[in-house]
Amino acid sequence: MNNPAITNLVLSLGAMQVARRLPLEDPEFITYLRIGYVASQLIALAVYWFITLKIRRRNDLTVLKYVNPPSAMNPDAKPELVTTTVKDYDLVETGKAMRGLFMHGYLKYTQPLFIQGIMTLKGVLESNPAKLHLWGKKAEGDLARPFKTAGGFLEGITGKAQGPQTDAASIKAAEKAGAGGKSE
């Protein structure tokens, strides 16, 4: 099972079955569930912090150039050339993942609290920065920088790739057009 979407589905369905059997009406159990959720968030934060330390220690200053596609929501947007280093790119991606940890608010539903605690840890351990810096996988294929984004609804309709473009022609065209020249 190497496909994250399938493991997410299996883990979610399994966690829902377990959550149905938990005493979610018991206030004492809810307190422990909240403690477990906060603990999973803190563990995830600690893993990302550790990944950040490894990225800084590795200090890979290899230049990375790519073109960010224009926003599908803004028809006037132009492709943007990004010039950065592997270190800076990995730090930005890890920072995005860390911010994602805190986007889940508490809405007085206890079953999602249990499931989200499990899924958070799974997501952290399967993230691209974790694959590279914790598990020691090589930066090739799906892990080649810049990371490929999963195809969304608009990409399916338009047929246009929404992820960063790394081919020489796209980079040269963006340089020639003076498309931003953003440095991360």
C-alpha cells in the first residue's frame, strides 16, 4: 500500500469504526481524547521541527529554478519564475506543512477529534519533507524538487498542469518575459 489516498481511506474508515465503539459521551474520556489530540499535534510539530533542523544542517545550496503556473482563479496572472536553493525550498515546504497543522478548529465534535489525531501523524510521516529528511529517500521521481502537486478539479477540466514547471523552455520563457523573478 504505497498510495497515500488509499491508506488515508483505509485508516479513516478503520478509525471511524473504532471511534463508534468509544465512550464519546463520557466527559472524562473526552478529556483524555483532547489530551491525545493535543499530544498528536505536538508530536507532529516536533517531527517538523526535527526535519527543519536536518534541512539546516544539510545546508544544500544547490540552485533550484522553476516556474509557478498562473493562478487558475486569476485570468490576468502570469507565470512566475522562482529562483531558490534546495535548502530554502525545503524550509518553505516544511513551513507550509507546519501551518497546516493548526488549520483544524475544534467544533465540539469528538469523533473527528480522534480521527484527526491519527491522520495528523500519518500525514506528517508521509509528507515529502519527511520522506526526504527522515526516511532518507532520494530526491527523484515524485520527490524531485519542486514537488509535484496533485491534480485538482480545474486541472482535470482544462488539461493544463497546475504544478511548477521545471523544463528549460518554461524557465527561459519566464526569464525572457521577466515574470516576477521571485526568490524564496
